[in-house]
Amino acid sequence: MKEKLRVLVGLLPILLLLLADPTFSRRHSRRGTETLEEWQRHALEKIELLAREGGLPEEERKGITKFDKDVCYEKGCLDAALEFMTSVNFTVDPCKKETWMNFVCSRRVKGPDNINQVERLAKVADVQIQEILDGVLGAKELKDDFLFKEAQTYYHQCKNKADNDKEDVKNVLKFLSKCYGNWPILTGEDPGELFSWSNMVADINNIERYGFTPLIFKISMPNEFEGPHIVLSIGQTSFGTINSNDLKNFFQRVHKTAQLTEPYRHEQIEQMLYFQNSLNQVSISESPVEDLSLEKLQAKTDEFFAAENIEPSFNWVEFFQKVLSRTDIKVTQETKIKLPFQTVMNVLMQLDMSDPIALANVLNFQLASVLLQESTSLLDDMNAFKCTEETGPRETICLERTKQIFGYSLGKSFIKMTFNEAESRPFIEDLMSKIKQGYIDVISENEWMADTTKDFLKDKIKSMVTHIAQPNWLKEGGIESLKKFYEKLEASADKNSSYPINFLKVNSWMVDKKRAYAWDMSKRTDYKNYSFYDSEWSRYLGTVQAQYHKGINQVRIDAGIIQSPLFNLKAPGFMNYGGLGTVLGHEIGHSFDQQGRTFDKNGIEGEYWDPKSKAEYRKWVLDLAWKYGEEVHYITENLSNSIDPMKTIDDDIADVLGVHIGFLSYKEYLKALEADGKREKILPGMKSFAPQKLFYMKYANMWCDDKDIQDKYNDLLSDHSPGNTRATMPLLLSNEFAETFGCPKRS
Ligand SMILES: *[C@@H]1O[C@H](CO)[C@@H](O)[C@H](O)[C@H]1NC(C)=O
Ligand SMILES: *[C@@H]1O[C@H](CO)[C@@H](O)[C@H](O)[C@H]1NC(C)=O
Ligand SMILES: *[C@@H]1O[C@H](CO)[C@@H](O)[C@H](O)[C@H]1NC(C)=O
Ligand SMILES: *[C@@H]1O[C@H](CO)[C@@H](O)[C@H](O)[C@H]1NC(C)=O
Ligand SMILES: [Zn+2]
């Protein structure tokens, strides 16, 4: 499942506002005291009102506000009752395919809460982290957390770009002159001793920003399966759409904003453009890529330089060491480099012939313009720079960046605020083991599967590893492991510090981290001890998502999704099994989809099934796809469309299995309760609803929606079935569902 979160601040439904009210969670009901506190009475009145609207028969409704020793009045129960009373239309027949949605949730989704609960939760989780970063939420609890102030500072500076243009421009100029010598066009001086174009190119290669390509050379790392090597390609050789007027404009603005006294040398602009042009000429058609050891590359380069009578030759080891200096990657004579050798030589020759003034001007210009674009409004209205800006609200861009960069540290703070490690983890571990057992039972009882295939699948389910909320290294290693992960990050904790400089430091740490990670991945020869988290250089732990990775047979549940209304430790079992439980059942179901089934417990692809089982599986899948393909999806009252079931089938398989097995696990949960001498909690007004019914109703409530035309249309293009199909089809195909609601069986 990849329930992509779309970041928007929407109207929070009343329900979630209620859940977030801290005064509610602090006080618990005193069960058995036969008195209800005010907040409980208040909630019950609301429940009764909604029940009346939803047509709950009077005899079931009238007792709602009176104390009943069988009924649960804890907050988790009242919230659950509120959720159902907001959604269900009790006058509608749940058995009919056409009316199930009307029964279970039309009332709720016809209002402002028209998207499904997972999408809603994604928005809520973004508001949570935004409030945490803004210091509105958890200010006291989190203030001493590792890197917390740094994350807040980065987010604050990023979204308040252009707060102090004058200071920022000055700081950028100061930084450039300190590190790279004089910027000739602005100072009227030669670049000086400090200037080295290759050092500057190396540093520019530590910047990653939307639409940005470094000048002259671009360094990149290998893809996962390519083996360790460094890729050197020709970088940006022209200014693209930036013309002499733009340059003039740029320098005038910088000059004015930084209040420089020395007049700027506008005559050097032509020289900059001329330089770009000649660089472009020699690199316009790239020579074939060669694969050389660093030693070989150096020898070939020396040879080339000697033939051209250029001295000294270019020192590649130094260059690559500079680029990778803050990573653990060791650059040696054996390091492999892939590059268009001949073109690179032509570029080096061109640089040798160029005026250092022009070279210093263009390199300073590129570095300055990317920092100023990021931190000031100086270039915002210049068309030439517009195509290198991300679209979308600045707050969203900054939030996403902060979440990514501070993924583990900020994620840890998020977990502190939202996840009950001591109680929720054991509950979810138990939930997961019940679901796994459900899969094993279903496999054992399957009628068409050969024993060898059954054994293969059961073994795979048993060895599946689950990560809950955070990676093991972080859970076990704690703050020390976090410090190690962020060892080389030099982020500022002072909101008044210079943003462009902080951006540069944080950004280059990120680039280093990505490179080190790519290098590691490319060296990997097996996936032993490999964890879900190793497949990303960073991971924000508060994401609203759960995933299955077939290549390593692992499940991950991020902390964002372990929240109400999908999971609540204090809620009755049907809420958690129908909610998060079916999500986890869905994820495990992916190990059984058309692709997932071809991987073994170690993630190695192959055909492990016997031919007969495989043929029967195919039949089952085609039958399922046919049923999903029959569904008619209304975009408007008079406009309908069907989906391509072969596109959604893998997720449909996971849905069908997730609900089926989630239900079996819930029944096991009920048995375990009973064995313990306990029973499932009863919701006010819902005494006549068996917990099994509420399981299915919760499941449907999680996915149903009432979207507008555009969103409905987009959903039809996704590789998941639309929400309402997810809320309906797995139930209509289920005998247990029909039995539970006393509906006539469908075949
Ligand atoms: C419940 O369903 C009935 C029958 O479709 C409908 O007439 C009624 O308006 C619905 N009630 C609510 C509150 O939506
Ligand atoms: C940051 O700047 C503001 C406004 O200039 C000032 O009030 C505040 O004291 C400064 N904070 C620090 C930590 O220097
Ligand atoms: C995997 O982890 C175990 C225990 O931590 C260790 O002994 C083993 O060497 C590791 N294997 C690989 C391939 O890293
Ligand atoms: C749908 O079609 C019916 C019958 O042709 C028509 O009365 C109705 O206005 C149409 N609805 C919309 C929204 O176009
Ligand atoms: Zn899925």
C-alpha cells in the first residue's frame, strides 16, 4: 500500500478535534461507579442526537444517556460510538450491494469529511508535525530533544524566506569571498590565491535543489545494482534562458541590496557569456562513456595534458576526495570512474585557456544565485529563474524537506507525542501475530494448494519481520544511535542565524548522506541483515503509511498511521482490528499478490509454487479481477466508468485477503478475551450490534468517501481501487460478512 499523503490543511472533522482535546484524555471514566462525568454526559447527548438523526430505533436510543453497567463509557468507546452514529443510517438495509454504503457511511462523507479516513489522517498528521515545529504542540516535552531546535530552525528559516534579504545577500557575499576569493565582477579584483575552480566545482556539487545542475562537471553515484563507481558527467554548460539582461539585472540587484560601494564591472558580463558559449561548444556532443580506475584515468589525463603541452595536469584524486571529503567513501587508485573521457579532456583544455576572471565570475554567479533563490526574494520576479522553482505553497515545500532531512530525529519527537511505546507496541505485536496465524490457518485449510506450496508460504509468513514505528537501530540504540546518524550535520539552532549558510550546511550533509547510502547499496552483494529502512537514506517516521517489501519479506508500520481513528489503545477491539488490523492484513496480503508470491522468505525471486497450485491461483485471480471489473464507478450521477481490473488487481487481492484474515484474527481476539474472563466492550446505543458487525462497519468507514469529480476521476487512474470499492467489494465477496449480517449468501 502506498497511501500517498497529500499535504493540505483541511477542515478537521469534529470527531478528530474531539480526539485531540487533551482534557478528554486526561480524565478517564470510573467504570462501575454508576455516575457519569460531565464530559461523558456531554458526549452521550451528542451520540443520542446523532442516533436520532440516523434513525436508530427508539428502544435502542432511549437508554443512551442513562448509565448502564454493561456499556463502556471510556473515551475510546465514546469516540467509537460517535464515529458510528455520525456515519450509519440505521434505516437502510446493509445486505443490498447498492445500499451498503448508504447504511454504513453516507451520512458522514456527505459532509465536510468527504475523503477517506486514511487520507484524512495524513492531513491531520501533517498538521501535528507542523504544530510541533511551530512550537504550538509539545513545546515543553520536546524542547530538549536531540536536533529538535535545529529542525524547528530549518523549518522556520525555510518558510520565512525573504525575511531579511539585505542580511542574506551580505552573508552570501561574505561566505563566497571567505571561501573562494574575490568575485571579480563585483570587487574589481582578480580572483586571487584562494580561488580554485575545481574546489568550487566540487563544492557546488554538494548542493541539491530542484532544477539545479552544477556547472562544468556533475558528480553522481551509482544505482543500486551497478556496482560501486563514481559517475562524472558534463554539468550545466550554458546559462540556459539567462541572457545578458538577466545577468545585468542580477548584478544590479545584488550590488544595491548589499550596498556595495565599488561599482560593478558590467563589461565582464559579455565575457561570462562568451565563456559559457565556448564551454558549450566543446561539450555539445558527448564522447562515449569510459569506465576507468582512478589510476588509469590519471595516467590517461597526464598523457593528454603532456601532448597538449599543458602543465600541470589535472589531479583527479584530489578532486574526488574534495567532493566526497565528508563521507566515509574512500577514494583510492582503484576507485572506478565512469566518464565521457574525450569530452572531459576538451572541457579541461577549454578551462585552461579561459580567463580565470570569467571562470570565477560564472562559478560565483551560480553558487550565489542558488543560495539567493533559496533564501531571498531577490530573483523571484525574474523569469529566467522561474523554471528552477518548486511549485506549491512554500510551507508545504519546507515541511516536506524538514520531515525528510530530520526524518529520524524529528520522527522520534513525533513518536514521543503520539505513540505509546510501552502499551501500543505489545498490542500491535499481538495483533500482527494473530494476523500471521490467520494467514497460516487459511493456507493450511486451502483446498487447491499442494502441500509443498503450503509449506513454502507458511514458512514465508513465519519469517516475515515487522517494524513498528521505528527501526531497530533507533529503538535499541536510542539517542546515541541518533547522534551517530547525524554526526556530521552542522545545523543551526538559532532562528536568527543566516538562512543561506544554514541551508548550505544542511543541504550538503543531505547530499553526503545520499551519496554514502548509494555507495553502500551499490556494494551490497546480499540482503542478509537488511532492513526496510536501509532502502532509503532517510525516513520520516511520522508518515501515515504501512508497507510490505517483497524483496526482503518485511512489513513496516510508520508511526503516523498508528493513530486514531485507525488505532487507539483505548478503543474496543473491533475498531483496531477493523482499522489498523485490516491494513496490516492488506500488507501481508501483498506477499500473496501476483508479484509478491514469486519471492521467497529471503526476497529471492523465482517460481516456488507447484504448477497445479499456480494454475488454480491464476483462476482465483482472474475470477476476482472479473468481479472487480464488473463494478461501475459513478463519477457523476449520469457519468460512469469502469476500472482496468488488471491494474488494481494486486491491491484488490491484498484487500480481500486483508479483510478476510483480519476478521478471522478478530474472532481469535474475541476468544482470547473470553478465555481471560473478559468480553468485548459495548458501545452506547449499539447493544444490538454484535462486535463482528462493528468490525466490518469500521473497516468500511475507513475507506469510504464522497469525493468531487476530479478526485474521483484521479482515483480511477490509481493502482488502488477507489475508496468506495475498497469499502464494499471485499465484504460482498465474503461469506462471513453475509453470515454476520444475516444476509442471503452470494456465491
Ligand atoms: C437514511 O436513508 C433513508 C433511505 O434512503 C433516507 O430517506 C434518509 O434521508 C437517510 N437519512 C439520513 C440522515 O441521511
Ligand atoms: C533574534 O532576533 C530578534 C529580532 O531581531 C530578537 O528579538 C531576538 O532576541 C533574537 N534572538 C536571539 C536568540 O538572538
Ligand atoms: C548479520 O547479523 C548477525 C548478528 O548481528 C551477524 O553475526 C552477522 O555477521 C550479520 N551478517 C551479515 C551478512 O552482515
Ligand atoms: C441525469 O440524467 C437525467 C435523465 O436524463 C436528468 O434528468 C438529470 O438532470 C441528469 N443529471 C445531471 C446531473 O446531469
Ligand atoms: Zn497495497
